[in-house]
Amino acid sequence: MRFGGRVRVQSGALLLAATLIGGVAFAAPSDELTMCVENELTYTSADHVPAVCLPPRSESVGYPWRGRLEHGKRLIESDHVRLVPSEAARGYLYGTEELVTLLHAVAGRVAESFPGFRMSVGELSKPEGGWIGGHNSHRNGRDADVGLYVVNQHGEPGLGERFVAINGAGDGRAWPYEQWRFHDAANWTLLRELSQATEAPVQHVFVSLGLQSRLINEARRQGESDEVIERARRMMRQPEAGSPHDNHFHVRIFCAPGDRPRCVDRGPFWSWYLASIGLPTEWGVDMAENSDLPALP
């Protein structure tokens, strides 16, 4: 829902809501609340209790490689998410609400299985989207660079200053001396959770062929079902040009339904995704990769 003016809602939906206005926290009034345009201060009762002001909802416009972002949401650090210093230096940490929610949720699920591990995140998009040097996409808030889960010789999680490149044997080195090892189980858990996530449907995970093989082998070692493995396998790809993505995962989500038709998806469209939005599943991966998602019924 977007807020171009004031909308009244029953207090039960926001009973515990509070907001910071002018540096002071105001609890929600007990009767009704008025949700208002960002930075606009209104009053809801005779005793002048300030209203809860909600910012406009994020919106992805256009394609990931030719588009923009409106009201982007900033990714912030948490117990399970960290910003890689060398990657976060430019401040391109904004995405759609769906992407930011996905990253936090998946990071939390990985940490449940691997305590002490934190998702290392690099660049997303500019606050307003648009071109970013060094990226062919990342223009409309639906792309995020996520570091590989690595450990040192003592099995301790890697929380370095930059992404670490890993070869097909699972080994990497961060200049000048640090030796790192690809953590197959943690990285497979990340990929599996991305492929099954309900917070936002993932279209692609760009990663090198060597690491793809390691991930699929780990999935088989763990006894994952053929269906789960096939879904993850289809989502992964190594870019045909540019970086092979051997030091991070590039995660891309589909458009949020509320962002269409201004937000545009281009194939492939996975059968499980088509089913979730009410389109024929037989189109599946056979839909041409250079085609856009047709109009929804």
C-alpha cells in the first residue's frame, strides 16, 4: 500500500507501534492511528498524541540492468548480517523491501544451523537506483552481492575486509597471508534457503561453475531430494561475460507483484514461480530467456 495522504486504521493492527519524530519516541494512541506521508506530523486526538508516520513503500522500476529504485530500503547490519567494508564503502546498500527482508531472513536461517556465521553483504543499489560503476545490473533494487561463507584453518568464520575468491578445490587466499576454505555445508544451506524462500522469489544466483559443482555435490552428500537440488541447480549460473563470480553470490529476485507493471521481469521463469503467481506452469524454463513476463490475467 502506498500513502499519498492519510489513511485511518484500527489501533489493533498497530497496537505496539512507535515512531521517532523529532528525535522523540511516541507510542501509538489507544483509539485510532493516522498513517501519514513521511515527515508529515499530524495529531490524532485532543491530547495531541502524534500520529505514526510510515514512509512510502519501495518500488522497483524497469529491468535490473535498465531501471531505477523509488523509496529504497537501506540494508543495515544485524546479528546475522554484516556489511563488507570494502564493498559497502560507496554506500550502495539500498534495495526493495522484499530484497532486504529476504537477506535478513535467510541469514537468520543459516545462522540457526551454523552459530557464529554472519552473511557478508556487499553492494545492492543506490538509494534512487540507476547505474553503478563496476556492475552491469544492480539498478533497480533487486540485486545483491552476498559473500561466500568461508572459514580459516581453525574453522572460524571469515569476517574479512573484502570478498575472498575461492577456486574449484574450495581454497582461497586474502592478501597477503590469510588462507580460507569454502564452507560447503553453510553455502549449500544458503543456496537451499534462497531457492525455497517465501519472503521474495529468487530468479538467479550467479556463481562460478566450480563452486556450483561443490554446492550440488554437498547437497547430494546431505541427501537432499532431487526436486530441491534441481531447483537450486536451475537458479545458478555463471555469467557469460565479466566476473565468473568466484568470490560472491549475486542474488536477483523477481519483481514484487505490487511493483508491476512498472517493474519488468525477463525470463527464464521457473515453473514453481509461475504457479505462485497464477500462470501456466508448463511454460516453465522453456519460456525464452529474452522474453518479458506477459500480462497477468
